[in-house]
Amino acid sequence: MSNGWRDKLAGARMRVDQEFNQRVLDSQFSNQEWGLIMTAIEFDIESPDDPEQAEMVANTENLEQIMPELDNIPQGMARPDGSHDDSGGVVDSLKSVLGFDDSDSNGASVDKDELAAATALVEEYASELQQSLEEEGRWKSVCAAAADA
């Protein structure tokens, strides 16, 4: 089964991604880190039966699990602060995510400030996405589709 109402977000998300890019550049996260963060996010609509009260929200429950992987962004990728990551690169990162690395990933600690910053940025993105849908006149139809799901 498809994602139904979430499929209706594709075009709006592409536009918001472009508009939100400057906000990401101004954040502590690189574009690559932001991309990884967004893989852990699913969007939901609270109270979709009432578009006037409905709210686009980001489900961030999986975010904490991927935060240690931000340190595994491919070697040579500059971060906004000018530092470079000296990790093993894409292959090691993927192996770690899939549980095939030799290190003890259970011991990886999550930087609570970094998690809070990522959560805040994701919530800001969700708000921008809702605003974009409202401005396009598509919010009510997206809410109706979510209510039917």
C-alpha cells in the first residue's frame, strides 16, 4: 500500500526543500547531515478532520537513533564550522547503520544539544511545509486524505 496522503506532499516538499536550504546552511548541520536527519522523520497531521485546527507535525521518534551517524558523514565533507570528518566514509557509515560494523554502536552517545537542534529544525520544516500547502490551497485536500487514511 502506498503512503496515500503523504504521496501528496512530494511536490510541496521539493519546493520547501529549496526554500529551506538557506535555513539549513545557517544551522549547525551540513546538507549531508540534514539529509540523514530527514531520513529519520515521518510527517503526520494532528486533527486532520478539522483543517482549521489541523497541524503538520514531525514524528521524531527515530531521530535519536541516527544522531550518532552524523559523525560518519563521508570523509572530506566540510561542516559549516570548517572542520572535516575523518571517519571511514560512506561504506563504513552504511555498515554501521545496518549493524555490520565491528565497533560497539550501542555505546554511541547522543549529543543532547545536537538532538535538540535537529528536532527544532525539523519542527520548523514541518511548519514551513504546512504553510506552503496552505498558501497553495492544498492544505484542506491533504487533511481530507489524511483523515481518510
